[in-house]
Amino acid sequence: MKLSNLVFETTKDTPSGAKIISHILLLRAGFIKQVSNGIYTLGMPAQRMALKIENIIREEMNKIDGQEVKFPVVMPKELWALSGRYFSIGSEMARFKDRADHDMVLGMTHEEAAVHFVTNTVNSYQKLPFMIYQIQTKFRDEPRSRGGLIRVREFTMKDAYSFHTNADDLEKYYYLQYKAYENIFRRIGLKNFISVKSDTGMMGGKIAHEFMLLTPDGEDELVICEKCGYKSNMEVAEAESETFINTNNLSFEEVFTGEYKTIDEISSFLNIQQTDIIKAVVFVEKDEKNPIIVFIRGDLDVNESKLKKVVQKEILPFDASNDQTLAFGNIGLISLPKNVRIIYDKSIEGRHGMVTGANKPEFHIINFNIDRDIQIAEYHDVAKVKNGQKCKNCSHELKIENGIEIGNIFQLGDKYTKSMGMTVLNEKGEPMNPLMGCYGIGVGRAIASIIQDSYDENGMILPVSVAPWTVHICPIRIDNENVKNISFEIYNQLNNLGIDTVIDDRNMSAGIKFADADLFGMPLRVVVSPKGIEKNEIEIMIRATREVFIIKKENYIEKIKELIDSLNNGK
């Protein structure tokens, strides 16, 4: 590729609205251009990266007997109504009517399409197990688009679906996918990634893992134990139950706290620790009015993902603006209205000498003993894990890091085959619902994650496996006939050898060419200059290490091949 022909524009300035490094660099290099909120055009360099990532994914899926298919982007309402998700998914799903006034949807995921494809086509256990996969465009009307290609509305994704006769077979294949994902992420050049247990969310099922790139810019919180290896997404993370010794058996009593309402204010006013306060956090089920109050230790926060699993419904923060029944800031465990649903977190189980609201303005209750003063039938773990809490497996301190989700795998069970009526005949000739696994990787997010994982102050540092081009030729003084001829000789020879090469044939200064080469981040830079030609030499630089080699012109091909092999082997 000649840069003079490439449609792109670079900039030194940080683009407006770009906050994380991958977004900044992709925009600065002209690799992507925003069309609308969460919707981007990929320029040629980004598209070449996407295709190389897709090919690596395709190779690893084929190694584990994947059958590549392609499902439609547009599907009828009836398909999603069968699974129930047409009604349970909210505004994230794009719905429209076709010219026949028929309700249609844009695919944001393709479980329904996968089950529809194999229903009646596969009718015997002898056909199982099998896995089908696609690499396809999807649309999710994401309310929180951010980070360029990290969180978008339109995206390209690999999603795979496996079908099994029993749980053991599903679990065996699930871990084949797990290993394939590790291979994919290593091959595309990621270094700082881990897998964590995760919430199954709207996908359903019981077991799920997310592969996460560790980065300060990540929006997911990950809970990690460096001693025993426990790793979990915050959504499902658990910590060791903590023991607090408090022998306070005094009778509870009301005390005046005036305008003090927050945990910080009450802790300071009463001169107590936040761990000795019972906090009330109020939610409501979606489309309902009656409040749900979670009572939790004062120093902890509610994990909404855990709470949803307890409530078994979508939940929202309670709007207190029009409520006259709850004494916000003074909500406590006794004398609550009858229309309230109460959830007790395990953090308050068996606690003595606690402070809770008195359920009337300006008053709290002190010396409250849970077991003595109230009857609680059931406690639930609905708390977010805090940095420094103890690991439930080994009691080592837990650490919280940020990460970007780069892939996910789910054991779905029979959630979709059962709801959509897919059956096969088992060995006894009886109908059964196959069990499913689901496995996804976002291609655009992979591009962003690679950059997020490998860059410096000058720009991207792209791995050989997915870089748009492996070699970036920078002729200095392209107007010099010798420089031009030798540069294009090298360009043509490398491309003929199958080494992807780009040449900066623009009539610009060395400074601009080097700055753009650094920004683009191709693995190797070749410099051809008048002084080098006089000595029959060319310069080769490794972008990642900035190590420079001065090579005789007749030896450059051998050296470039050697360096590519070295970079491919991680050296």
C-alpha cells in the first residue's frame, strides 16, 4: 500500500471526547471515524486488523470442529418471542416494522437463530455434539457507548453455539472453548489478560467466564487473590465472612441525630465505626411501585447483579422524590410500612450493638442486636467485595483491578432449546432438549484491546500477527531518484514474498514520516536515505524496542525475515 493513496488523516491533538488511549490513538492515526454515537467506520488499516483477527478466530474455531455459518441480521419477532427475550429485553433491542407491517428485530445476539437453524434439521442424539459459529454484524442500542471500539452499538462479533446430550459433554466442550480462547488472545498479541467467573446476565445459564484485559481504563471491576488464584468479576465475587466481636447487650434506644443522615455523618456524630451501622439502600422492581429495602453493613455497597438474582426481576434505584412513606436517611429495621420487601445482607448477620434508623425523621436507634431485636429468616450475599477483604478460599487479602471484557463463554443449559421446543431423540428413542454452550468474541473490541495493551508515548505498538502491515518503509527524500527506486524495489520484493508492506511515498519531511510511522505502530520500520545509499546500507528498526540495525542492502530480506520470526516467537 502506498500512503499517498491511503484514505486517512493523522493529527497530533487528542480528539474531542476521546478519553482512553486506544480510542485516542485510533482516531489520531485515522484508523477509524465516528459516524454516530457508538457507530464507526473502519478505515483500511483497522479493517485489515479486523480481518486478521477474524482469521485467527476462525482457525481456532475450526480446530475444535466448528462449522462456520452466517445467521441473518434481521429476524422476525416470533423467533425472539419463542425464547421470551422479545419481551424481557428492553430498549437495547432495535425493533421495527417491515413494509408488510410485520414486527422485526435487529440481532444483538443469535441464540434464537442458532436454535431455529438446527431445529428439525438435527433430530437424533447421534448428531450431537456439534458446534456452529459465525462472524457477523450485530446491533445493540447501547445506552452507554464509550471508549471508541470498546463499547459500541454496531459491532462485528464471533459467536459460537454448541449442542450436547448431557452436562458432562457440555462441560468437556466448554473447556475446549476456554483453551481456544486462550490461544486466540495470545495469538492476537494480548499479554495482560485473565479469565474470571462472571454473571450469566441476560444470556441465562448457570456457569460463565469472561476473559478480561487488565487495564486501568477498564470499566469492569475484577476481584483477584494473588495467593490462591481466585478471580471473579465484581458482579459475582464473594469474600470471606467477617467476624466482629461486640458484646454490647444493652437495650436499644432512640437517639436524636438531627439532620445527620449519611453513613459518614452518623459515624462522625456518634463516634462509631461505619461497620457498626446498618445502612438501608432502596430499590424498586422495574414497572412496580413498592420499594425493596436492602439492609447492609454501613461500610459496604450493594452489588446490583447479586440483588437481581435474589429478587428475580429487573431492579432500579427507588425514586424518593414523590414518596411520603419512608424516612430517607433514617430508614431502619423496625416499624417499616407493610408494602416494603426487605432483603438482609449476610454482613449484618448476628451483629450486636448496631446503629440503624428509627424510621422517623431526625432519629436513629443505637444498641440494636440483630438476633435479639428482630426475627430474620434468611440472609443473602448482595454486597460488593471491597479491596482488602479476605479471600473466601485462603483468607489472603483480595485486590480489585479494572479490566475490559474481551470474550465470554456460557454454559446455557436447556434455556433456549426448551423454550423454543427443540428436541432430539435420545438413545431410548425419547425426545430430549439438548444442552447448549455459547461463546463470544468482539472483533472491534479486540482491536482496541490490542492497542490498550501495547502502546507508548509515540503511538501504537502492533503485533506482527494482526498489524495491518508488517513493514513500514520510510524513504527520506523521495524526490531523490535513487532513494525512490531502491525504496520501491524493497517494497515490491517484500510484497512479492508475502510480507505485508506499506510505503510512505509522500513528499514530506523525515520528521513527519517518522512520527506517522510511530503512531501507526507497524512492527518493523525500514529507512532508505541518500546517506545510506552511498554506503549501500538501509536502516531497520523494531517498533516495540526501538532497536536499530544497519544492514547492507543485499542482506535486508534475510534480516527482515529473521526479525519477523523473532517477533512471532515473542522475542
